[in-house]
Amino acid sequence: MRTQPLHQAITLFLFLVDCTLFKAIFQASSCLHVLVGFASYGSQRTINVGQPTSLSHPELLGEDEITPGIATDEYISRRKKLVELLPEKSLAIIASAPVKMMTDVVPYPFRQDADYLYITGCLQPGGIAVLGEECGLCMFMPDPDPDDAAWQGPVSGVEAAFEFFKADKAFPLSQMHKILPQMMGRASRLFHNVKTASPSYMHLEPFHRATSENKVKDLSFYTHEIRWIKSSSELKLMRASASIACQSLLQTMLLSRVFPEESKLSAKVEYECKIRGAQRMAFHPVVGGGANGSIIHYSRNDQKIRAGDFVLMDIGCELHGYLSDLTRTWPTCGSFNSAQETLYSLILETNKECVKLCKPGVSLQQIHNHSVNMLRRGLKEIGILNDEASYTYHQLNPTSIGHYLGMDVHDCSLINIDRPLQPGVVITIEPGVYIPSSYDAPKSYRGIGIRIEDEVLITETGHEVLTASMPKEIQHIKSLLNFSRGEGSEASDLRTACTWA
């Protein structure tokens, strides 16, 4: 009977988090607007563009949206901003991401290049977008292939480029070798996305000539600039993505007491993210039990977690092109030993103090420097470092305090971390310590990895923690995990709920 108030409190907490999550998704997708007007769309001709539209998926997109949550006007504004940033008479060439094959006939799941998606809104492979002051947005679209359509379904074509993506010009990709060289010849400089560069345009003679004359540059310098500060529409999607990740990781944390296995926790968090609307994981989940948590990008996720060990989970999901990224570390048995609590408290204090620094005018580099000073001092005080100035610290934490976040996990990577933060920028704050089992430290600290990562939005007056709903205080973690351990029918019901929630 003594557990009943706590049971009620946790049930209410989970209910409120879910309500907040679905409210955010509801707003991001403009569902109400779409459903009210659905009947009026029924008689319109539907163009199958190979991706959701307001006609084919009224539960996802509003009438004026190209992708869920992002309106046509915003895409047009992005194109205008990029042209204004480029040198006069320049031409930008942006290729879609390539299809990568798992075997000769089986592709890996496709994910669009962030720059191509940001400018066009097109989720399909095979296209080339060209942007310039003279031509506006010109899209070269894959030629229709009946055989491909039979196996993979229809894809966007020239008609969709005009009517759905609102291109100024559009041509079949098979005509690019005739049309694009003329456009290149009139340009003073060429810019392209080096990471997705395509032989289809790089083999053209004007591109070779411009390269030899040092007139070809990386477009990412400009696209990262305009992607760095998020619009209100983008922030709605990022809040929703963060909410999905938080609720999914919370459900996984509750499960960890019953099934302390890396593979099952990895599967659980992916299921929870996707059942809540995420299209995919932002990256392969890191689920490191015990000493595996000291491997920063551990990915095997194939070991049973020993009783008394920490598990470190770094996860994120993608919602309509926008990513989340958070990390929590906890003992699956529900209790911290003395060494674990001491070390965890240091990382938690560093996390909270660094979050407090997040505001306009402060740079990621400044926040990082503060975290290093805190961790050096703290690790010396508890006997893991002999000297605050020791280079050994970098063996225990070679990472930065955080990174920019958005359409990519390490978003806008060409923006220097010395730049003062501005409202609308989203960053991560993720202090950690990674002590290998072989490290020369007191035995109780060996083989421990701890990271506490939050997403932080810079606002006009300071910051907003997008992952604040995910517990990180020691007492909160212990209460959640120990409640799930209870005896009798109540505990059995909770274990069932955690397994299938």
C-alpha cells in the first residue's frame, strides 16, 4: 500500500509527458487545419510525387506545406536567402543523396541529404537542383522508368517539380548534359555540395574547366550559414522530435530493470520512437553497459548488463527531417554505489552549470572551456586525476561539451564553435567521463562511462531545455527504477506495461 501514491504520481507523470508529446506533434503537423478542410480536397487531381502531400496524407501536411510543418513560402524564402548570400552571378549545384546498396539488389533505407532537402523539400533520390539569380530554382528530375515504378513505386518527375516543389524551371535528368553546361558557362563561380557531389555533373566539361581555374567551391559554407538559426516552424518539429526521444528513453529506462540487455534496450527505444511517429533513428543507438559505456560511440549492443553496472544510452530520432539527441546514464539495478554516485554527481553538476551558461553572446567554445575546468577540478578532488593540468584528462574525455543540432546530428559543422550563439540556434550540452577498465585509477572507478546530454535552444532571454522532461537527478532515477521493482501484482502490471508500452 505504501507504493500507491508513488504509483499514481508516476502514472500521472507519464500521462502528462505523452500529452505534451502528442500536442507538439499535432501542432507541428497542422493536423486540425488539414482535417477541417479535408472534404474540399477530394475533387482535386492528385499528383503522385513519391512522398506525402496534403492530398495523400492529410493527417501529416497542411494544404500549403511541402514537407510536414514546413510551408511552401518558407522553402521559397530559403532559396532567396541562399542566392543573396552567394557571390554575384554564381551558380549552386546541389545533388540529392545517393542510394547506398546493402547487397546487389537491396538498398539501405534512404535518407535525403540535408542541404538538398532544405532547399527543395524533395525526399526522393536521383535529382540535381541548380540555384542561381538568373535561373531561380531549376530541378533536374529522374526520368520515369516503368520497371522501377513496378518495383519501387512512382517518383517525383518534372510535373511534380513545377506543381509541388514550386521550381522555376524543371527538366528530365537525361537532358542535364545539354542544359546545365550552358548555365555553368554563364556563371562566374560554381558552388556544390562536396559530400554529395555527383559524377553526372562533375564530368561535364564546363565543370572541369571551372575546377582548373579554381572557381569551384564548397556550397556547405553558405547552406550551413542559413540553416544555423532555426525558424519557428523548424523549432516546432525539433521540440516534437525531442519529446518523442524523451518519452521513448523513459519507457526504455523503466524496462531496463526487467531486461538488462543492451540489444533489448536498443530495440525497445527504436520501437518507442517509431510508434510515436519518428521516421527513423537519428543514429544507431549507443547502449553501453558497464565498461562498454566508456567507449564513446559504442555500437555493438550485444552484451547482458551485469547487476550493479551503469548503462549509458545515447539516442535520438528523426521527425520529418529534424533530429533529437540525448544521453542518460543509470544503474539498471536501481541503486548507485558510492563511487558511481560521486562520479555521476560531478557530471550532473557540470551538465547543469553548463546549461546555465547557454544564452545569446556566449560561444560553445566558452561553455566547453568551463566544462573542462569543472571536470579537471572534480576528477582531481575524487582521486581520479593526480593533477588538474594533467594531459591525462583528455584520455578520460576527448569530446567537446556539445555541438549544433538540426537536420544533421552534428549540424552546420562549418560554423565555428567560437561564434557567439544566437536565438534560434539549438545545441547539445553533454559532459562525460569515460574510464577504461585498464586505467590507473582507484578500482571502484574503473570501467565506468557516464554522459548526461541535453538539447538546448538559445532564446532571446536565455535558453530552453528541449529534453527537460527526461529525468537525470539521482533521486528521480532511483524512484523510477525502484518503483518498477515492487513485489506482487502491482509490480507485475508495471513490468507488463513497460514491456509493451
